[in-house]
Amino acid sequence: MRSRTLQRFLLPAWLIAASCTVDATAFGPDNVPTVGSQRNSFAFAVIGRTLELDQSYALSFDADSVSVGLAVTGYAAGSGSLELRDASGQLVFARDLAGNAAEGASAPTAARPATARLRFAGYTGMVAIGVHAR
């Protein structure tokens, strides 16, 4: 139940935030990711100012199909990416985060996602990502 509430609230909030002018100083410190993970869902958000990060997070998914919602706003520089990989390390979903975007997608995968890897190099922008089992 908590997972579905998280999905219903966060995805629309991220999409609305991506379409507005946002005062980034109102959300807390730069370059400190906020991460939430529970069975069948994962959320990540960060305000990057020349952010350097290469981090993997363990996932716990029961389904082999996921919905991915993301918003990038205030993008100014650097590279960023999201990768979802299965237990054997095979790539099942990838998205470049260099550039403003607001999107949602369903991604059938050949296997259950087991890790989420986020990489940023010299990244300046605000990113919010939600992944939920379908």
C-alpha cells in the first residue's frame, strides 16, 4: 500500500516540478542525494552543482516489467545516466540524464532489475527518478 501511495504522489509531483521554475535553494543541500528503496519501488532525487557521483543501489523487484518516471530541470552542464541491471549484470534499462526532461515510460525487461546505477560527472541540474514494478 505504501509503495502505491509513493508512486501516486511522487510521479505527478516530479512531473509538475519539472514544468515549473523552481528555487533550488528551497530543497536542501546541493550534491546530497535523497534515496528511497523498498520492495518493488525505488526513488532518487538530487540537486547537482558540478556533481561527481557513481553509485549503485540494490533493488528488490518481483516483476520483470517496470514503470520509470523521471524529471530533469535546470540542467546546465555535465553528464548523467541511469542504468537498471539484472542480477547477472545485464543492462535492462538505460536513460541519459543530460538535458531537461519530464517523462514516464513502461519498460518490459527480460529479467527483474536488481541494481540501479546512477552516474554523474560535472553535473549541474535537478533530477528526480521513480521506478515501480508493473
